[in-house]
Amino acid sequence: MTVRTAKFQIGQIVHHRYFPFRGVIFDVDPVFDNTEEWWLSIPEDIRPHKDQPFYHLLAENAETTYVAYVSEQNLLPDDTAKPVRHPEVDTFFSGLKDGRYVIRDMQAN
């Protein structure tokens, strides 16, 4: 299996290609790293290939915030410049600069 370089970066705001949600990337898996049950729960006509980067998002839609796991093929850059309202944003990031979140320094205890 060939591992591809991630197209998106931690701190980047993105939105889903098919579903009405957006979020900020806080982690990246070089290839699929979730359960087979999760993968099979995605409708077959939009089910992503496993051999691509998958992104962990602090996500939001019109009703709520949550953590999402999304394939690279199903993400697009979000150019709204609006902050993400997820309550955990401040845990990972120190603020928004030039439309991208700045990674917070994580000091080991």
C-alpha cells in the first residue's frame, strides 16, 4: 500500500464535500485507522478508499459540535474565515491566524 502525503494540515479549516458540516483538523492518519463497522456504515456510493489520509476534525453543523473522522477525498478547504465554535478548539489551538488555527504548545507534565 502506498502512503500519500496529506493534502490538508493540522489547524486547517475544511468542510465536507457531501454533508453540511465543517471543522478544524486536529490530527491526521496517513491511511484509514478506524473500525470496519464504521467504514461499512458509510453509504457505498460515497464510501472512501482506505489508502488515503483520514482526518480527525473538531466539527460543527447547524445543530451541534462533535468529532468527525473524514477521508481526504471527502474534504474541501473552507474559505469562510469564520472560527469553528467547537468547545475543544482552545485545547488544541492558541488562536486563529490568517484563516488557520495555530497549534497550541503541548507541554509534557
